[in-house]
Amino acid sequence: MFQQARRKLSAICCLTMAGIVLIILLCCLHISEKNMYGQEKALFFLQANAISSDLQDSENISIEWYLRSIGNAQNALSLEIDGIPSILTSVTLPQEQQELLQRLKDAPGQIIHIPSAGTDSAKLEEAFGEYKERNGRFLVMHTRFFVQEHEISATYLYSLGRFQQDVRRQRICFFAIWLVSILALYLFSYAFTSHVLKPLIQNDEKQKHFIAFASHELRSPLAVFKTGLSLLKNSPAADASGRIFSLLDKEMSRMERLIQDLLCLVKMEQADLHFQFQPVCLTDLLQSVYEKYAPLAAEKQICLRCCIPTLPPLQAKEDTACACDPQRMEQAVTILLDNALSYTPAGQEIALRLFGQRGKWCIQVMDTGIGIPDGEKKKIFDRFYRADPSRSQKEHFGLGLSIAKEICAAHGGKISVSDTAGGGSTFTICLPKGTD
Ligand code: ADP
């Protein structure tokens, strides 16, 4: 699905940019061609004016002058003196050029007029234009004037062949640049869309894992229910049913807890879980958690210590006040304490601490239990991750720490884990100080 979306997005992105590049290239091409044409026209006017002024001084006219004036072999010059074609034209000019002059004479309507600086008053007629035919494009000058009572008429054809060749070469060059840019743009678009889609792909992977794990975890209690119910149906003996009911009750609680955890995570993800932020005295909060867990710790023969600032009650209340949702923060601390009690063997100890540090309040749950390998420390905050499933207990789904992490993030805080000196794990929740 993402592969297809990536290809489509890359193509759309590439085509859009290729379109923009094409428009820019066409504009550049148009400007460049206009400049080139302007240069050719300037050259033509220069040559045409030189011919015209040389003709007015008829002493200059010779074969050498004629050949020099024509310049390029593709140009042509026709001269008529008193209406009679000059011998220079018929003798010097190749047949092809002579035919060209004839065609031009036969179709004067095909000349597109070009405005010029103005006609010399000594001349009877002077016109400039552009003539197009299948052999090429030409700039044309036609002039007529009197020199020593002789009427001289001249038609000069200036070939735009070289200009057309340059234009063609330039167009091919621009087209090649455009093709190469399409390839470069496609590669860029592909890398760009891959970068843009990366978080979506990762999110999708996470979602898939989440659903797979959730369905797996929900399937096992259902299997227990099914077996229990079929046992009850087949042998409804009083002693067996008691055990089965207690097993079903246990599985039911397990399933309830899992569903609660899942709902909590989903709600937090959709920002649907509303936090009731208020000034909370952290010493009171930790004291209450400690009191709830002290009996369980004693039952497990674990020494649970509560190390919170020993300030006079009122001062402690004011000094350790923090803006948080008391229920959610208690849930986060409970998760850490619950884990510590689960992964700490009898005879060991757990400490619940509170201390201030550079504008932050830090709540710590330190245990001297089994500890967490370095490679696992980052992963344990992922959903459904259990460092070693064989060591984890059945009531643990691997969701606790991800819930605690989301709660801390919603409070603008952070949760981290490190090793306890001498063995075990220390979880630290850091919250910003202040009650705003
Ligand atoms: P679980 O419900 O499985 O405890 P958590 O998200 O709370 O899920 O914890 C994830 C994993 O982190 C646990 O499976 C366990 O392997 C490891 N873990 C968490 N707390 C501790 C601890 N105090 N000591 C050792 N391992 C721990």
C-alpha cells in the first residue's frame, strides 16, 4: 500500500516540478532566441546599409565589392540599373540564389514587413522585411534610388540559416537538460516522499503490532473461558466447579485489566483522555501510594522504604506542589511500584524517593531486584514489550511502562530507567516544578 502511494506521490511531485522546470526553460529559450534574432537583425541592417551607401557611390561597384557585400554564400543580392538586371547578378550569383531571387520577385506578398529607423530622403524607396520559404528564412532589403540620373534598384537577401541552426542546437540542448532534470527530479521526489512517508509507515507498523499483540493477549483468556465452560457443562460436580469458577474469575480480572490498559493507551493517543491538572502535593501523593503498597510488600517479604522530604506538613505541601492530574500520576507511580514488587525477590528492598533537581521534581522507584539489561532499557517502554517473557508474570502484558511514559509526556515530564548501584533497576519520573 505504502509502496504504491510512494510511487504515485513521487510521480505527481516529479511531474509538477518537471512542468515548472519546463515553463522556466521555455521562458529562457524564448528570451535567448529573441536576443539571437535581434543580433542577426542588427547584423543584417549593418550589411544592408553598407550595400545601400556603397551603391550610391557607384565608383565602388565591382565583382570584389559584390562578393564581399553578399558575405555568406547563402545570401543574395540582385541589382537593376534603369530596370535592366545587372550583369554582376547573372554572372556572379549561383543558379540556386538566382532562382531564390526570382521566387521572391514573383511573390512579393510573402514578405513580412519589418519596421526600420526611417528612409533616407534621397532614396525613392526602401523597405525591410522577412521572407520565409521551405529553403529557409531570409531578411530582405529592397531599395531604389537615383545615381547620376540612373535608377538603381537593389534587393538584398540575408540568410537566417546560421541563426536557425543555432536555435535548433539550443532547443536540443534545452530539451536534453529537461530530460536529465526529470530523472533527477524523480530521484529527488522518491527520496523526499520516502522521507515524508517514513513516520506514517512506522506508525502503521506499530499499529499492526499493537493489534496483533492485543488480539493474542485477548485470545488466551477466551480460550480458558471456553475450556472452563465446556468442563462445567460436561461435569458439573460441586468441587470441580468451585475451582473452575475461581479460574474464570481470575481470567476475567486479567481480561478486564488488559482492556482497561488498552483503552487508556488508545484514549491517550487520540488525546481523548482528559487530564485534570491541579496543584498537587507530591509528598501526599507518594505517601498515599506507599501506604497502599506497604502491606503487599510486607506479604512478599520485601522492605519498602519511603524517602520523601521530611518537612513540616504545611511547608512540605507548599514546597512539593506540582501541577498534575493526581489520579494519573498515582497510576504512573503505581505501575513502577507494581513492577518493582514483581521483579524483586523476597528479602530485597524497594525505595520510593522524591527530590528536587534544577526546576524539576523527581520521583524515583529504586529496587534491588533482577535488573534490566542495557540493550532492553529503551525497548521496555514500547507497547507489549516484555524484557523476558519467561520471567514476566501472567498478569503482566507489557503495557504498564508505555502507559506511564504517555502520562509523563502529558505532564511535560519524562521517564527514564537506570541501574541501581549494587544491582536492580531505578525508574525516575521528572516533572516540571511549579503549579501553573
Ligand atoms: P509488564 O506489564 O510486563 O510489567 P511493563 O511495560 O510495565 O509491562 O514492563 C515491561 C518490561 O520491563 C517487563 O516485562 C519487564 O521485563 C521489564 N521491567 C519493568 N520494570 C522492571 C523492574 N523494576 N525490574 C526488572 N524488569 C522490569
